Amino acid sequence: MRADYSDELKEFENQSKGSCPRSLGDRMSLWYPIMAKGPQHQYYAAWFERRLGRRDAKAEADLLAVADAFDDAMQSGTLSCEQLQRVVDGASDSRGLLWNNAIDLLRKLSGKWPAAADAIAAMFQSPKAHIRFAALCSLGRDTPVAVTDTLLKAGFSDRSAQVRWKAVDRADTLERRNLVPEITAALAVESNDKARRSMELDLRMLRDGHWVEPESPGRICVTARLHNGIRSRTVSDQELQTKGLEAILAELRA
């Protein structure tokens, strides 16, 4: 609904009669009220108030500026170069408060505007591993598949082990089963033990839809993929033998 500023405008007209012309800024301040902040700005502002621990005023202000750019684009239906750059800068920042939240906003933009997807691709060309890592995190289910698969494939052989395991993690999260052969090949030559363990689990989940891991003597953890995540359950060796794996997976997915 459009706001009614008629009373403020009349006041401006009455005050202007018989006086020197005011500047545009002065005139606007008389009748144009401060616009309400968008929903993403409001969400973060409320979240800042609830958070425990030491606050970082500069980081909070920077994230709110990113939120404003996102809100303006979503509400207007038009993404400007300046708005996109603001969100990309946030996603590329090394401060956790910024990049951890800005990637979510960039992900949403990439499903609506091709320019945002192209910006993620440009981020992945950065010489800084944390920016390439953030670019992969910015890929979403609505990001154009051509961009997603290109970046994920490049990520499997990235020079950074963190980027390599994140690429496989995102492939699993986004259920890009067509990339199983590439992941299998990357896993075969992975030299980093921590990255290899993570990649193995992600590959199994992507390929098989579940994994089974020993938890303690006589106890096994069964994890199944759901439509919105995963679910795990610990069972005994006897229960696994009695019920069978398929029955336990069906219970987890029910």
C-alpha cells in the first residue's frame, strides 16, 4: 500500500510560501519520512540484539549494508551493479559474521538474476582460497546448473584442500549425482587425509543416499538422506542383522 504524505506535503507548501526556495534535501526532509528497513535488515538487526557474547559494531553495520542492498533488489525487482557488488563484497569478506551470512543472500540472488551467478563464478577466480570457498558456498539449487557444475568440477582439483572438500560437500548438498564420476576420480588422487575422509562420506551419501559407520563396539550409526537434510540413528549389530539395512533406512525416512 502506498503511504499517504498529503499532510506533510501541505505543511511543506505552507512553510514555503513567502520564503526563499529551500534545497532539495531540505524539502525532502519536510515531507518524505524515513523509509522502513527491509525484512532482511530487520531480521539481522533483531538477531544482533539476541546474540550472546561480544558485539562487533563495524561488522554488524557492514552486514546491514549488505542486507539493505539485498532488500532493495528484491523489493524493486531490479538488481543494480552497486547492489550486487555490495553483496559480493560481503560474501568475499574474511570476517565470519559477514561472509557466513552474505553467501546466503548471494545464493538467493543467483537464482533470480544471471548476473549474480556470473559474480559467483568471478569470485571463484580469486587467488584467495577463502573467497573460492565462499563462492562454492554461494551456489544454490536455483543457481544456473551450468555455473554450478563448472565451479564444482574446478573445485574438485583446486590447489586448496579446504576448497576441494567443500566442492564435494556442495555437490552432495545440491544432489549433483551426475558428478559422481568426477568426484570418484578426485578422491582417488586426494592427498590430504582430512579432506579425503570428508569427501568419502559425501560421495557415499551422494551415490548411495546413506552411509553406515561403526560408532562403538556393537553399535553402528546409520545415516540417511532426506528431502531436506539427513537423519541418523544408532543401532545395535543385532538390530541391523534382524531388521536389515533397508528397513532401518525406511524408518529414518518415514
